[in-house]
Amino acid sequence: MSKKRFHLGWFTNFGVDEWNAQFHSDGMPWDGDFYVDMAKQLERACFDFLMLEDTLMLSDVYQHSTEAYLKWAIMAPKHDPAPLAALIGSATKNLGVIATLSTMAYPPFLLARLCATLDHIAHGRFGWNIVTSGEDLAAQNFGMDKLPPRELRYEMADEYVELVNQLFGSWDEDAVVRDYETDTYADFTKVRPINFKGKYFSSRGPLNTVRCPQGKPTYLQAGGSPRGRAFAGKHADSIIAVANGVEGMKAYRDDVRAKAVEAGRNPDDIKVLFLIAPTIGETSEEARAKHERLLHSDLFLKRALALYGSFTEVDFSPFNLDEPLPYKLTTNGEQGSLDKFMQWGSNKTLRQLTIEGGNSASLELVGTPDEVADKMGEAMEAVGGDGFLITSPSNRINRKYLIEITEGLVPALQKRGLTRTAYTRTLLKDTLREF
Ligand SMILES: Cc1cc2nc3c(=O)[nH]c(=O)nc-3n(C[C@H](O)[C@H](O)[C@H](O)COP(=O)(O)O)c2cc1C
């Protein structure tokens, strides 16, 4: 029996490349070339998409200071993903490109217009990662004192997505006629206002951009709370997820699929991709040694705690590294990521939790390309399918790591019939639904 194939995506941001390690680039990727090169390499390896995460603040959570974030370039500096998505879209032919855009920051009309434009530039391969933002620091950059609570954020986001869906639909598929005889570019009867008046958002419409090649962009989402998963089950084409091990991954995927059915959708139309950060070596021993070196360095611990601080808004610096966390932590930010990290009830020390969870990976994958490919195949078989979203350990990216994945791991996966060896569809939405 032939094996069920799964999808691969890549998770990064328009941030600093690894600039001061043994194998490094120059730390100045700001014209986008570094990431365009990366996209071309991912396309050669037949990834479904490159996803650009984004946040809208400079964190000062860890030790109540911006020092760690700027000194170690953690989630900062970070440039806007939308222009980079345009560059990548026009430099590639098959790879999807996803940009994160926050419903807190963009008026719906502006977001729909931007997404429609990007979907054209990418010839139907653009995706929007729908986020509501998860930090009071981000809210304060937009004139608010605090973020609305999670439930309200999702309620607002539901209405927001309904509005932009209507804007995307405000142009009929055949509105552009380009009829030389009648000197008609677009048929005005096929472009209509939406007159949307909601509880939180209103817009008259129609969009003044041409309808997207995909009708509307591919939607990604990452909310891990029950409300977040319900939102994703209703709207998302793909979900970027973190979970603890194969059991956690299976439970997560089963739950999202059930929520999709509740929302009246075919669960196969939602691809749940789990975040992983494999460590690859030419021998098992080499990979293990590399992994241990990374995890047990003092800098790894501090960087990981500062990073977790930035998206959970929890300052971990006062806690003793060699004791369990004294109480269960909660956040109005990424509760799902915090829960995964805390492993509440396990009695593990903060040091152990950071070593196990500091890479945000759903599975520990350390070994030769063949060993890691086998493990990924087994995990997917147990989980039921969909795929993985690869990111670099410690959120630091250099070209060597990219090559280890695209020219080491991916060929091993392809040899086993586990991932695609060619693109057969034009639109990102269809690429994701191919299997
Ligand atoms: C893997 C992953 C990636 C995420 N990427 C982003 C991002 O780029 N920007 C952002 O504002 N939030 C991001 N989030 C946060 C989610 O969009 C969501 O706001 C957060 O998980 C809180 O929702 P929840 O309580 O439903 O989990 C990410 C979350 C996860 C798990």
C-alpha cells in the first residue's frame, strides 16, 4: 500500500538571520534577498508554503527591559511581512507565501485590499495568517491601553472575517470583461457594495481591487485555546499548531476536525501542520551532540525564556531555574503555547521545561536525515495526517540549516513517498487540498 503523503510548510519571519554563529550570514537581511533565496530553495524542495509570522511591538517583558530583545535580536528588529510576501510571490512560481496580518491593526477594507493585491502578485499563492495580536504592548501601539480579552477578540475576529469575506466576494468572477467592441473593462453590474454593518466593524464596499485569483486568500490560523480552535475550524484552510508529542498532536487534530464538522465543513479541507525544529547530522551521534550543545548552553535558556516571555507576556526571569514553577500561569496572550510549555502537574523544573519546550517543537527530532524522516512518517501515521511546519531551532536561521533540511531531510522524505516531489496545482488552496 502506498503511504499517505503529508504537507510541508516553513515558519519564519522578516527578522535577523543568524549573524554571529560559526555558520552565519551578515545579520542584514533587510532588502529581503536572504528570504527570497530561502523561498527559492523551499520551492526546489516542493514545500507548500513559506509562512511569515509577525508581531507589532518591541517586547520588554523579560526582566522588564527591551535589552534581551535587542541585544540578542529576539523577535526584533522585525520588518513588515507584506512587502516581503510580494517579493517572494513574484520571485517564485509554485510556492505559497503567507503573511501574518493582525485584525487589531488593519481596518478590514485595507486588509482585504492588501490581500487581494498580494494574491494577484503571487498568482493565487498568497495566504493570510489571521491573528488578533496577543500582547498589550501591541495594543498600546494602536491607541488602546490593553488588548480586549480573548473571547471578545475572537468574537470581533469572527465578524471581521465575515466582513472581509463579503468584500472579497464583492466582485463577481466574471466582472472583468475587457471587451474591445464596447470599450468595457469591467461590468459595473457585477461589482456591488456590501453595506456591512456589524457590532464592531462596518464597511460599504465594494473593494476597488480586482477579485483575487483564489476568490479569497488561503487562510491560516494558530489559536490553540478551545475558542481559537473553534474559530480555526470555521475559517481556516490550514492551522499552525504546537502540541506535546504524538498523542497531543493527534488530540489537537481530532479536536479541530470535529470543530470543522460542527461548523458544517469538510474536515479534510483543513490541514493541521505541527511546528517542528529538527536537528540534522551526518551521524546520529553528531546530531545528538549538536542538539545537546544547543540545549545546554546558558544563552539558549535565557533566549528561550525571553522569547516565551514576548508572546506569553510572562516574565520568567524571577523564577528559579532549578525549581518547578510555583503556580499555574495564565495569560491573555498565547495560552495554548504557555500550557504546552508549562506541562503543569509534571513537577519539572523551569530548566527542564525550557530544555524540552524552548524550541516550541511538537516532537523531538534529532538524527540523520533518514532517522528523522522515519520518525516524521511514523508520527504522521499515528496522528492521522496533514503535515509539519518546519522552523529553525531557537528561531535563528542560517543557510546551512536550510540546506540540511532541503537537501538532507526532504530527499529522505521524498524517497519514502511521504512528501511531494512536484507541484500539480496552480492555486495555494488547491495545493493544500491535493492530498
Ligand atoms: C505556532 C504559532 C504561531 C503564531 N504566530 C503568530 C504570529 O505570527 N503573530 C501573532 O500575533 N500571533 C501568533 N500566534 C498567536 C495566535 O495567533 C493566537 O493569538 C494565540 O495563540 C492566542 O490564541 P489562543 O488563546 O486561542 O491560543 C501564533 C501562535 C502559534 C501557536
